[in-house]
Amino acid sequence: MSDILERLDKLKTRIQEEDFLKGNGLSNEVNIHIFCYDPADEMAVRYFTEQLVADQDLACHVIEKNLYRAFLEICDDKRITKGAASMEEKKGKEYLKNQILRFANNKAFVEKIKPEEQRDGDVLLITGVGEVFPFARVHALLEAIQPEVPNIPILVMYPGSFNGRQLRLFDKLEPNGYYRAFNAI
């Protein structure tokens, strides 16, 4: 547990650095960073993000967007939340999943999570990645959000691994290619 706590402390320091906030040293690449962690450390990461968002003494402004909460809002908007369980019972989980995927797409997620205003010193913190699988995949979501959030860094809290070319959710699923991000720590 101490390893994750040390890494989270380093992350807190890193996101406040001017180079991180401005995207310096990225060779004109997008300012997207992935913080990978062992899924077993989920509760420590959740506690850390709660504290980070509440910390008024940071040299940056953290805007947390939880993908699972966004997913629930999308389902509420389509009025499917209350009837989902009975639909699954009657037609099966694959049918329900396919119905949800018709409207819970990357465009819908981007609309829910992009900050209304983006100012210097802001950091978009994306959480809830594991909770929203299989309805959203980070590699595709990051492609979709890049044009909508061009001026502030994006930090994804990712329960899995990223080797600089591929994301592997939970360190178990088939990896997905994504090469435009950087390891945060």
C-alpha cells in the first residue's frame, strides 16, 4: 500500500508543476496523462482524488469528471435507468448492453465530462474508468475529447497499465492501442 501512496504524493506534486500545466516538453503532443494503478488500490485512489479535488491550496484547479456518474446521467436523460433491470430480465444482458451503447457513445460522454470553462491552471481529472466498462473505453474517449479540451491537461486515473502504446484495463483485458498519452508518474 505504501507504494501507491508514494506514487499518489508524487502525482499531487507533478500536477502542480508549470511544465505539466502548460504541456511543456511534450513536443507539440496533446497534454494527456495516464496514472496507472493496480485495481486492488482502487479505494486508496478514490480517497486521494476526493482529497485532491477538495484541496484549496493547490497551485492548480482540479476538475473531476467521473465516467460512471456521467454514464448514469446519460441513462437518466434517455429514461432507461428505472427500466434497465426489467429489460435485462426480459431480453437479456446483451440486448440491454446493445441498446445502451446506441446512445451512451463517446459523443454523449464528451458532452457530459468536458468542462464548461477551461482556464489556465485547470486540470481535467477523469475517474470512474473501471466502473463504466464496457460502455466507455478510454482510448476511444480520449480521441473524442481532444478537440473539445485542447488547452488544459487531462489526467486519467486508470486501473490497469499503459506501456506508452497500449492501455490494458484491469491488467486483464485485451489491450487497446493509444499512443498520444504519457505516463503521469
